[in-house]
Amino acid sequence: MSALKDRLRSDLTASMKARDEIRSSTLRMVLTAITNAEVAGKEQRELSDDDIIGVLSTEAKKRREAATAFEDGGRAEMAAKEKAEAAVIADYLPEQLSADDVAALVTAAIEQTGAAGEGMKAMGKVMGVVQPQVRGKADGGAVAAEVRRQLG
């Protein structure tokens, strides 16, 4: 049984008792996403905490993208709701890495793989080393952009 999943469930109960609508609805959505991930594929499985962090990262990214889309469309109240949901999800994610931390990890990965001077051909090699280190702690798009910047 996942400790993170237990925490999400008990926090959902607490937020329902406290009548915290945003937190309750967000945690319900997240738990549904986790259940969907558990039953996806050929056979049902229990997700590990790492798997759950992956689901949470995906859900947080969806909220960030939706908030941006609503802001661009002039729908401030909807953008605010998406941001509030993203903030709730962020409470369960590991502390996010700063841009400097990501840059340092990418630099180390380029040295480790010997990819310096290979240009974009080495992108996959470098991402393969960096991805496991940043899973759940940094946005994949930002990491890829940093790899491109350092290789390009």
C-alpha cells in the first residue's frame, strides 16, 4: 500500500469535514487519476509512490496549461481555479528544482555521457540520464529546453 495514496485519502476526508471545496474536489480528481492509472493496461496493479508522483506531476502540468489557456482567453476566474488546484497538487509533489539546479544536473549529464560537442544528436542520451533524477521535481519541457540550450 502506498503511503502517499493513504495520505491523499486521509487529507480528502479532512478537507471534506472542513468543507474545503477546492481541496476536496482536487484530491478527488487526483485519486481518480491514480485509480485510472492502476486499472490501465492489461492487469490492475498498485502504484508505487514514485508512480503516484508521476500521476501528480501530470495532473499539475494539466492545471498549469489550463490556467495559461484560460488567462489567454480572458477567463480570469477559471484561471484562478486551475491555479488553486495546481497549488493543492503541489503540496504532494517533492520540492521543485530551481532552474540553476536543473542546469547543473544537465551539465553533469552531458559530462557523464561525453555528449559535449555532439549537438542535438546527443539529446536522447542526455535526457535518459537526467529524466530519472528530475522525475516529479521539474517540468519535463523545462528540462528538455535546458538540454537543448546546453547542447545547441
